[in-house]
Amino acid sequence: MPDVIQLFKNTVEWQGWGYNALTISFIATAVFTVIEGWGFWMQNLSIWRNKSGESISVVLFIYFGCLFTTVIVYGYYIKSMAAIFNGMLGFLHLPILFGLWKYKGFTKLEIGCLCAFPAMIPAMIFLPWKDLLMISMLFGSIIPLAMQLYEMWRAKSAGVVDARFIGVLIISTVFWVVYAFAIQNWVMEVIYPLTLVILILIFLLRFRYARPSEYRKKNISRKG
């Protein structure tokens, strides 16, 4: 326990705590992390309640689960409490992936990704190019997001993709877009706007391919 306390005392947020941009951005990041966590949990409930993984990209959740977990390691390296806290979202991917395996099953490609993507974590631990690795992994996240878009378009179905989950990601990404341009980080200025565009397209397809029964339920609830 003393080691954990010392870890947090060594973070830039702890040492720079006060009425300043660093503290405000940390609080905002923490709030959005909690909101994102709620979104992931809603997606998890949609899978388990419907007993289906229809139209959900397994690769997306494998990649993001590994990416978030890797962010914990990166946060430790850069002494960032915000990054460590945000990386904890990786653990919320476990029940989602278990639900997808149970109700949808994994293809050979997805099993291959499940074996390969966790290599991000030891790579971040043992390789010296931490910043370059993080940038590469963030750029890499564009592909799984595009696969989720393709999955819905190909199936012409929203399946059990949860609108609250996608909505939360959009709101969170808007924050990161503003933050990227505020600090003038060219990598983030490229990654997050691209991510935002893909998420908006996924959100639009979510409603474009929603089942008629969903609309009937909404109309019934309004009448009630």
C-alpha cells in the first residue's frame, strides 16, 4: 500500500495540484473516464440481456481492451494519474469479450487477434520507445473502429450495438479533439478528429439499421 501511495504522489497531477490547467484537465479526464465506463457497461448489458453479439466487432473490443490496459503501463511511465485511471477501462472489456465469445463466437481472425494484441502490454513494459509505441497504437485504433462501421454496414443491422455506448464515446472524443488543438499536439489533432468522424458514422448507422421493434417500444413508452 505505501508503494501505491508513493506512486500517486510521484504523478504530475499530484505534484502540480492547484487551480491550473493541469488540474482542470485531470478532473475533466477523470469525469469523462467515469462516463466512458458507464458506456462500456451499458454495451456489456446489451450483449448479455439480448444474448447476442450481432453487428458488434469482436476485433474492436479485443484491440481496445489491450490498448486501455497498455495505457496503464504508459501512465506509470509518464507519471500520469489521468492515464492510469483511464487505462482501468481495459478491465471492463473482459465481460464484453466473454459475452461476445459466448453468444457470437470468435472467427480464426479474431482468435488470432486475441493472441496477438496482448503483446502491446509487454512491448510497452520492456521496449524503450514508449511515446512512439503509444502513438502507433493510437493510430492503430482507427482500423478496429472502421471494422465496427463495416460490420454494421455489411449486416445492414444495428444488432446489439448500444446507442448510449457510442454516444458516450462521441462526447468523450469531442473533449479530446478540443484538448488536442488546445495543446497543439499534431498526432492527437489527426487521430481524434478521424476517430470522431468514424464514431459519428457508427452512431448514424445505429439508428439507420435499428429494428422496427425498437421504434415501437419507444412509441409505446412515449404514449405511456
